[in-house]
Amino acid sequence: MMDPKKMKKIGFQMNLLMGFTLSLCLSLLGNLLGGHFTVPGFLISFVISFIISLLIGTFIPHRKASESAVRAVKARPGSIKARLMESLISDCIYTPIITLAMVGLAYFTSRANASPEALEHMPSFFQMFIGSFIACMIVGYILIFIFMPIFMKLVFSANGVPFPPGAPDKQNTDKR
């Protein structure tokens, strides 16, 4: 069994890396989909998205949900089927909340700064949200599927823990 302090540290580091990656890519995607990319808009959206992702990672026990889902589909931990399920669970937890916040920010900011004529032609919040939501769910899923195992190996290695967890530690194996 792994030390709970070390597990908490690993979880925090994973939260930082995945939060940074998702926030960076989804903020970029959202700003590009919005049709009006600006560096300040991207940076504001990235910072808010990163803060939200850190809060989600801190307060929502998505690891337990992922493990339960992997058991429910009878997948072997670490298998492609398990990784697909883990990515789906993480994507369903992070992406809708981040997308809702980012589209809300863009929608209300653009409405506040639009002329009366522009307001008449502005899409509804739902129209803005649904397109972004679909695109972000797809991109988020792919990003999580690709980067989660890479970051896990990196974080476990940086903390001196064998990957996958439960694998024999080369430093602590009995050499008889």
C-alpha cells in the first residue's frame, strides 16, 4: 500500500499537469471557435479555466469514479479499455464545467460590449454553448487519453513510485 501523503502529492501534481494541459488547449480551442482570437481573451480564459480545473480536481473525487467505472465494464486496470473509460469519466467531469464557464464568460462579455445592432444578430447562449461543448468534449477526451498516462508515468517516477502502481520497485526488491 502506498503512503497516503505520497498519493496526495501525486494526485495534486496530476491535477496541476492535467489542469494546465486541458485549460491551455480548451481555452485556445474556445477562443479560436469564437472567431475573435485575442491574446488577452485567451489568457483570461486560460487562467479562469485553470483555476476551475484545480478546484474540480481538488473537490471532486474523479479517481474513485474512474476506478468504479473500470470495474463496472470489467476492464483490466491499465488496459486500453480501462484507459478509454477513465478518459471518458475525466472528460465528463472536467469539460462540461470548464466549457460552461468559458462560454458564459465569452457570451456575457460580448453582450456587454456589443452595439444594439450586433446584439440582434448575436447567437443565443445555447447556440454558443452546444457547438463549443461538442468540440471541447471531443478534444478533451483525446487530450486526456493521450496525456494522462504520460503524466502519470512522469509524476510516479518523479516521486520514486513504480509505474504502474503495484509493480515491484527496482530499488526495494529482494535480490537473492
